[in-house]
Amino acid sequence: MQKLNKLMVRLLLSGGLAATLAACGTNPSHVNASGKSSNPVFPALKDASRTEGSYVNVENLRKVVPGLTKPQIYELIGLPHFSEAMFNVREWDYIFKFQQPGTHEPRVCQYKVMFDDNKVAQSYVFLPQTCAQVLDTNL
């Protein structure tokens, strides 16, 4: 009986490990080896682990350029707001809020970082695309 219990524990641990590793490698946007996607897929806002999003420091967001590592991005804009892991993940997703002139309602934007095979960030996309205007230093 004790051998059966040990076997069950091992099977459960193996299954949990396999599920964890599978979740670590999610790539819904089919990011290619060079860190780009022709069809970025944004997760539903309701699926965020941090549904309230964040008011990102725009100066830090302007520093997010191709060639940064995951720790560098983390230092600039924080951890992703969805259940993305650190290992073998090709994309991180965020919910950012920006103050709009003349209103108390923030503008809600989604932001995606896509990584190449070397885990280096190569491309960044906003949803809606007009949110990228916050990066314009001439505003």
C-alpha cells in the first residue's frame, strides 16, 4: 500500500511539473525566432492577474527598445499583468493606464513585448495602436 501511495505522489508531481512547463512556453501570437509576429494576440482584460493595470512611468516606457533582456524590461515597466511565466515565454502582456487631458477617466491600453529565441525583446505593440502616441515626445 505504501508503494502505491509513493507511486501516486510521483505521478501527481510529474503531471504538475508537465503542466507547469507547458504553461511556461505559451506563445499565442506565434512569435517567430526573431521576436516578431504578423498577428499579435492580446489576452482578454478580464484574464489579467492584475486587472487594475498600472500607471506606467512614460519616461521608462520610452526606454523600452529592441535588445533589452527580461530583467531590464522588468526594471523599467514591471512584471507582466497576466499569468505569464519567466522561462521559455515569448511574450509579456501589460495593461497600462494614461491620464487623459480634461477628464478623470484614464485611457486603458494593452501593451505586448515579444522576445526572440535568445529571450531578448525585439518588438512591442499597443492595443489600440493609437496608444503608441504616448511615446511621442512632441506632445
